[in-house]
Amino acid sequence: MRGSDVPWLTILGLAPIVGGVVLALLPRGRALLAKQVALGFSGLTLVLVLVVAAQFDLDGSGYQLTEQVDWIAAFGVHYALGMNGLGLTLVVMTAILTPVVILASWEDGDGGRWSSASFFAWMLVLEGLALGAFMATDVFLFYVLFEATLIPLYFLIGGYGGLGRQSAALKFLVYNLLGGLVMLAAVVGLYVVSSRAGSPSYLLSDLMDLEMGTWTERLLFIGFMVAFAIKAPLWPLHTWLPGAAKAATPGSSVLMVSVLDKIGTFGMLRFCLGLFPEASQWASPVVITLAVISIIYGALLAIGEDDIRRLIAYTSVSHFGFIILGIFAFTTQSTTGAALYMFNHGLSTAALFLVTGFLIARRGSASIADYGGVQKVAPVLAGILLLAGLSSLSLPGLSPFVSEFLVLAGTFTRSTVAAVFATLGIVLAALYILLMYQRTMTGPLREDNRHVTDLRGREIASLAPMVVLIIGLGLYPQPLLNVIQPTVDATLQHVGVTDPAPVSTEAEEGSR
Amino acid sequence: MTDHYITLSLLLFTIGAVGVLVRRNAIVVFMCVELMLNATNLAFVTFARAHGNLDGQIAAFLVMVVAAAEVVVGLAIIVSIFRTRRSASVDDASLLKY
Amino acid sequence: MTAPTDLLLATEQAPDALAPVAASGVFVLIAVMILVPLVSSALLVLGDGPRFDLADKRGHLLGTAASLASFVIGVVLFVTLLGRDAGDRSIEQNLFAWIHVGGFQVDMTFLYDPLSALFVLLITGVGTLIHVYSIGYMEHDPRRRRFFGFLNLFIAAMLTLVLAGDYLVLFLGWEGVGLASYLLIGFWQHKQSAAVAAKKAFVVNRVGDVGLALAIMLMFAQLGTTSFVGVAEGIEQVSSGTATALGLLLLLGACGKSAQVPLQSWLLDAMEGPTPVSALIHAATMVTAGVYLVVRSNFIYEGTEAARTAVVVVGLVTLIAGAWIGCAKDDIKKALAGSTMSQIGYMMLAAGLGPAGYAYAIFHLITHGFFKANMFLGAGSVMHGMDDEVDMRRYGGLARLMPLTFGTFAMGYLAIIGFPGFSGFFSKDRIIEAAFAENVFVGIAAALGAGVTAFYMTRLMIMTFLSSRRWKENAHPHESPAVMTAPLVVLAVASVLGGFLVLGGWISDWLTPVTGYETHELAVPAWVFSVGITVLVAIGVAVAWATYGRRDVPSTAPEKVSFVTRAGRRDLYGDAVNEAVLMRPGDQATRGLAVFDRIGVDGAVRAVTGGIGATSSLLRRAQTGFVRSYSLTIFGGALIVLVAVLAVNLA
């Protein structure tokens, strides 16, 4: 552990929450000021993240910049934060996406149920809680933050979305609370196991070495996994996502799918594999099967979907399938790829949601059937949509390809069948993206699409960071891989698996 | 001796309970409740005497105080219901249901 | 002290191509060759919008200059390579670590060897000519600058494909050309048919890409490496089953990109793109990438007879299918596209023959690149003069009005049918000879294909340039401007002279370090084959002349035709099969799944919530609102407690 005098992680997590409070206290009717303050605080958070990243030691595999204070001593609960490669990756992603979303949603909060200041306040609070969840090294603290993130998003969907937002928000909340409830039982179970072994502690470092019975471990694993699988979402627990994505504003959808849902896959990697290594191995065939089903199923549904936002939600179901497949294939490549996939999926889905959001706002319809030939009047919009789409279908040269290929190649060494089926997903991905592009952007310009205007400066500015990162990390992903890999190596070592060796080296060793 | 008092108390309590269950007039129901309270008071006092300590008498005083408070609130409610609905039947005041 | 000696022996025995030397001197320009068109492409595409008038006026020049710069570098490198010993002609340039995760080590490496050197010259040479041609062809298109941006993107991606030193880098270029092809087929996006064709091309290619991607994964799983050098070294250690699987998976990828049966259906639709695109991407370069892949992976096919046979069969089937389609089409570009399929079938066939055929596959690929690009551009010139008419039945007698186009087209025509002395004569003959040496039936089929080629090309010539004029009213055919005819002339010269690459066995000697070379034993002298094939070609020409030259060609396609013609016109029912086997069931599957998702999966969720809701609405009925019933409940409860207490006390 490397101590640090300045509690950087606490400052980092609190900055956006303070921003949210400031926004809530601002006088009414100062909408523009509120937006500027929101952008300022999210920018400040990004700067803080960069400061933290600069202090991060790439060679260290454990947690860095740790902080630890007793919280509820009787239960062994601590306020404990720490940063490792995986956490840093997702923290950076969150910090990049939030200002982007705020800039892109500049006017989306205006027509809501409450003021636009509170719209941005909820966004900042969500960012702060999500950052906390990525940094928490105490299981109880993580649980609290994990559940708390539902609150801001509930208000973001229910207060500022489109048609059917109330019921979508409720479904989102109840479904995820249900998962949280199952997890709570497992968290309590952890306390029991931990206190039986000696003094109770929720610290990740204490729990990781805990001995527990086979079935205790498996049941606790299931408790955590169900919550994460709902959040991620894994087939067949995905049905809340399309509705929520359809009703929410594009910015809220980005925060939901790109950031919030990542806590699910992040949790699998950090907590399921970290706390229950044997149970994770035990469950991996089932999880891999479900993940492959998710990949194919999400893609097929996306192909048949007419609502653009639901379509993107289904593509995410497919992509989350890849991430979960990579995590549970337990090879250096697949798991590193999965962690990288979380980052890349955040970027590409954010770009897709935002650019289609601009389109839908202009035309006033999310139905693909209402479009046609928009490329002619909005070439920049069409170009960025195509690029975002190509990144979603994992075109080589764009960042999601690297992660998807790593997942597939790693899985192939462990389970060839799963990898072959998952690879079929790349054909379906081409279909759902290009069908959508073809139907909306190409063909003769429809009369009712004529008033669609091209992107404005603010909108291009909000999308530009994603475009740059998608292309840049596609050609040079190594910096991120270097950050992620030590964490993955440590996790896999903890799980107790090694990569299958290539056949040729086995043959060589055999002959020696 | 104690048996008689207890029997009387039981009798009064039963009359009160039946009255609460079968009568519809709110005032009568109310009086039946009072009857039940006083039946318990009688039992308290009886047991206090039988055991030779003051616990039961203290409890009886508590019941009286509560009953007095209850009369104040209850009668006020009954009067205001009667004023608005022109009826003192408890069955008419069944709006607070599923 | 035997180990060092062994090591020494091992390096001496290894084929030369497997020991590339690091790039130095002039060879550091390998990456620059790719970078120049890439940067130019980015400039041309990003500078979009109304404020870029100057860029609109000058953009095409930048694009052409970028392609030309790559060509010049390519020539310089080629000359330098020529000056080296045969053993040193393999240069590797390692730019940076692309993806390094555990045992998965992929560098951004480029391999410049005799094989890629030839491709670089073909791509940048023909590419530059087509850039020049496009200046004229796309003159009136408001988005011409973007067209050049996409063309440059294609050049960069195609160079990445052929210069890659690793299968994953090759995959990068492979999908890059797919993207460029998608953008260019759908360049006229306002046309629904173009947009659909572009999407179809991309998706069908993706099916092939699954094969290539799986092959790369299999390489990693079995060999722990995906670089050409590593795979070539390790391939001997894997089982023959693995080698066969690798070969078949790579073949699947090749089928997609090279429009071989069963993934051929996209190529004919791809003719929706502007004609220069058809010439560059869908005739001369990109569609031959599959052949490149097979030839490049010769070390894999070496160990697997089964996969090689599959390559031969695919090539043979496509050869015949393409020729068949070429005979039946009236659309000049689609007839040429059928011919392209067929000619690539020849190349595949040769590539499947192993070391005996690799060099000739590449040889035919190059000559085909010249004469097919020539003819496509010629067809474009005709269309340019005929108001974008593509129906050959509306042409006729254009030879006199478009003398330059006709002359250059005729050179391409003579080359493709294999007229003695022209390039196609040399390249096709070698393939048919090699096929005979492998298997008599394969040889006969390939030879018959040559006769059919002669038939449909003659038909195309007659219907377009000779025969009576069947133009639509207000058609004013005219010769194209010099900026378009100049590339035609250059390509015509190349079509004639390209065959000289084989003189003295130069092409096979040049490629031997990469592909190896075997001479084949023939039962009869080679000249017998040449004569035999020439006779077959003559018969084909004669039949076409008898059918179309001596009689008038109807200006609308006859309805009452044989099954053979009808099948050819409908692309041998390839689309119908796809429709029936894949698209309709797929469509129904997505619909069915959508219903299942709504009713099944989400239904289960809603059933749980609904069940809870129903139970509570049932239970709340107990709240009647009658004070009496509440008090009865209280008394009942009290009674139960009392009885319970009594029961316990008494018991």
C-alpha cells in the first residue's frame, strides 16, 4: 500500500457531488449559469482524474492511493478507497463521458418536470457515486454506492425523459433494486462468514483470503452475480434496458448504459472473481452460455428493431455479452479484452446515443421508418453516425475491435465453441448497424426529412473527443492495455487459472 | 367474593363487546367501548384488592385518563361526522377501505 | 557442443522469405507509402462542408498526387529490391507494438517481399491511373472531393493488406478495403439500389471475415502467434486437421473478398458504384485479395491436401458460374463483373494447385488487373458518352464514334480471350496447363471456360462497338476527354505487354522465395495446349459472331429464352437462394425473437410483478371499511391468543 497525504480519491469522488449540491442551491431561473457550473465541475473532475492518473504507478498490480477510515466498527465496515488499473480505466471513462454528456444535453433538461439545474445536478451526483463505486475497496461501501446510483438515474429518467418515462423509470428502479436486494442478502452472508472466521471485516483485502465452504461460496457468488447480471444486463435479465433507453434523454441513456451498467461488469471482475474464485470457475460454463446467448440474441433483436434507441439498447445487450464472455473465459487476453471493452463500449455507445439523439431531436421521431436520405441534408451527422456505427460493429482500426478480438481470441483458447458462436455476432453486428444507417441516411431524401439540419458547433464539440479516442485507441491501444493488464494478471492468479498454452509449444516441450 | 366481582366484570365486558359488534349507532358503540373499559377497571381494582397491592388501582387510573382523552377525541369525531352526514351510523362511515 | 551447429543448420535450411531483415535505408519508406494516401484521405474527407470551395476545386489533385507519390515510392523500393540477392528480398518494418497482452503479441509490422512488391506496383499503378481517369469521370459530381478521399482511403487500406507482416494487420487492411468498398459502392447514396448494394457487399464480406477472424484465433490458440513468419515456422508442429481447418477458414475469408461461390452474390450488385470504383476495387485490386491471401498462406496450404482441393473446387465452380452469368447479362458492367468472377476463379484454381500454380495465379492476377481495369474504364467511357446507359442492347456501332475507347477496349478484349501474344494468352495458358497436370477433368473444365470467355467477350464487343445502332433517342455518343482516354491508352499498352513478365520464367523465379516453385510434368508438349486452347477460343468467338454478329441484336431482351439464359440473367439464382435460405428465415427469426422477448422474457418479468400486484389486490379486499368487522377481527385474534395461552398452561 502506498500511502498518500492528500486524499485524492475522496476529493475526486466528492468534486462532482459538491457540484450537484451547488447546482441545487443556485437561484432559480439561472439556467445558463447552472449549465456552465455543471460543465465546470465535470471539467474539474476530469482534471482531478488526470492528476490521479499521473500519480498512478503502472507497474503496481495492487491498489494505490488508498485511504481507509473505520465507518461502522461493529460490522467491520470501512470507508476505504483505492485505485487499480481496472478502476482507473473506468474512472477515466466516466470522467470523460460526463462533460461530454453535459455538453451534448445542453438543452435536454429544459422541458423536464423539474428545472434544468436539477437535471445537471443529478448527472453530477450520478458521476460522483459511480466514481465512488469504481474506487471502493470495502464491499459494504461498494454496495451502498452501487444502490445509491439508482436514485439519480431514477430521477433523470422519470423527470426528463420522453413518452412512458414514469413506468420505464419505475421498472428500471424496481428491477435493479430487486437485484440489489439479492446482493444485500449476500453482503449480510459475507458478514456472517467473516465474523465466524475471526473479527468481521468488509475490506476487500480481508475478504479475498477468506476460507469458506464450497456451497456457501457458491450461494454468495450467485447473490452478487444476479445483481451484476441485472445491471450489466445479461440475458434473460435485460428487458428493463430497452424501455429505459427509449424513455430517457440521450444523455441519461449514455450515463446509464456506458457508466452505470459498467458497474455490473466491473463488479463481476472485481468482486465475483475476487471474492469467490472457485465459485466463479464453477459457474463459468453457465455464464459463458448466457453470454453467448446475449450476444446473438441482442444482435438479432437489434436487427428487427424499429426504434433507434431501443436498437442501440439491444446492441448493448450484445456487447455486454462479449464483456461477460471475456471475463468468464479466464484468459489474460479475454479478460483484459473485456476490461478494455468496457472502456471502448462506453465511448462507442455514447457516440451512438448522442448522435442519434441529435437526429431524433431534429426530426421528432425515433422510428427508423420515418427517416430516409438524411445524409443529403446533414452530411456531418451522417458521417459521425457511420463512424460510431462502425465502431459498434468493431471495424478494425477503431478501438472496439481491439477489445472484441482480444475477447474472442482469448475465449477461443478456452472454449472454441463459444468463440465460434460469438464470432457469428460480427456478421449480425454489420447487419444491424448498416441496416439502420441505410434506412435513415441513404436513399432519396424524404420530404418530411428536409428540415433536418446538420450538427452545430456545440454538438460537434461534444462528439469530437469520442471520435478522436475511438480512432486513436484503435490504432494504438497499448497505453490502456498496460494500465489494465497488471490488474487482470493479479485477478486471474487469484482465481487460480493459467492461459492454455499454444499447441505448438506443448509439442515442443513434449519432444524435449 | 372476588369471583363475583370478576363475574360482573366479565358480564359487563361481554355486553360491551357484543354492543360494539352489533350496534350501528356510533354513540352506542362508543358507550359500549366505555363499558368494556370500565369492566376492565373493575377487574383491575378487584385484583388489586385480592393481591393486596396498588398496581391494579394505578392501572385503573391510567385507563380512566386514557378513556377521558378518548372521549374527547372520539366524541368530537362523531359529532363532526354527524354534522356532515346527518347520520351517526358507523356503517355509513366506511369510506376508508380498499 | 552440438546445439550451435543444429541452430546454424536450421537457419540455413529455412526458406529465405522466412527470415526477413529489418527495414533500413530506403525501405523505411514502406510505412510512408501507406501514410501518404491515408493522410490525404483524412484531409479530403474531413474538409467537408460548404466553406471549402478551394478544396473542392483542388481536392482531386491532392488525391491523385497522393496516389502517385505512393506509386513512385513503390517503384523506388521495387528497383532497390531488384538490386538485392534473391535471399535478401524480404524486408520487415516494425512500427510499434499494436496489441500486446500476455502471450498475444501483435506488432504493427509490414513485410515487403517480392510478392507484396508486385501488388504494391499493381495497386498504386492502376490506382493512380484510375485517379486520373476519375478526374474526368466525376467532373460534374458535387462530391468529387469526397470521392477522391474514399479512393485514397482504399489505396491506403489495400496497401496495408498486402504489406502486412501479421495476419491481424492484414485483417486491418482487409476490413479497411471492405469499408472503402462500402463507401464507394454506396457513393451515390441517394440511389436506394446503391445503398442496398453497399450494405450487401459489406455484410456478405463479413461472413467471409468470420472465417478469417476464426483462422487468426486458431493460429493464436495453436501456435501462439499470428505473424506470417511465426505461423510459417510453427505450422509444421500442428496436426493436419488443424492445418486443414486453417486452410478452409482462410478460404472462407477469400471467398467473401474475392466473390467466389458461395459468397459471390455481392459483386454483381456492387456495379452500382461509379465505374472507376468497379475498375479499381471490383476488378483490378480488392477482389483479388482472396487470391493474395491464399498465395500468402502457402505454408498453411502446403500441409493440407484437403484444403487445397477445396480451393480448386471453389475456383473451378466460380470460373464456370461467372462465365455463365457473363454470357447472359445485358448490362455491360454486370457482364464484365461476371467475367471478373470467372477470371478470379482461374486465379483461385491456380492458387489451389500449390507451388505449381502460385506464381501463375499472381501472374494472371496482374495481367487481369491491367486488362480488366482497361475494359471497365472503357465501359465507363462508353457510359460517359451514352448518358450513363448501361444496357448493351441500347449500344451498337460505337466503334467509329469512340475510336480511342474502342481501340483500347479491343486490346483488353484480345488480352482476356487469350489471343496469342497478348498478356492473357500467357497467363491463362499457364494456369490451364497446370490444371491439366493436376487433374485432367479440372484441366478440361478450365479450358472450356476459356472458350466461354471468348464467347461472352465477343458478344460484348459486338453488341457495344459493332452491330447496328440501337441507341435511345437523344443519345449523342462522343469520345471522352483526354484525361479519361490517357489512362485507357496506358492500360491498353499494359494489357498487351503484361505477358512478357513470364518470359524467361521471370515471374516464377521472382516469387520462388515466397511461394516456392514446382514445374509440372505434362503428358504432351506445352505447345499442344496452346494450340488446343486457341482453337477453343476461336470456336467461342465464332459462335458469338454467328449469334450476334450476323444477325440483328434486338434492342430489348427477348423474353422467351432457355433456362440456361434465364438462370444466367438471375445470377444463377444466388440471390434467390440467399433470400430463401438466409434472409427470409432470418427475418422471421428476428420477428419471432422480438415477440419472444416481449411475451416470453419480459412476459415472465411482468408475470412476476403482475402476480404480486394481483395477490395484493386480492388481499386488500379484507379492508371493508366497516368498523365492526375490524373489531370482530380484533376479538377473534384476542380469542386465539387466549385459547393458545390456556392450551399451553393447561397442557
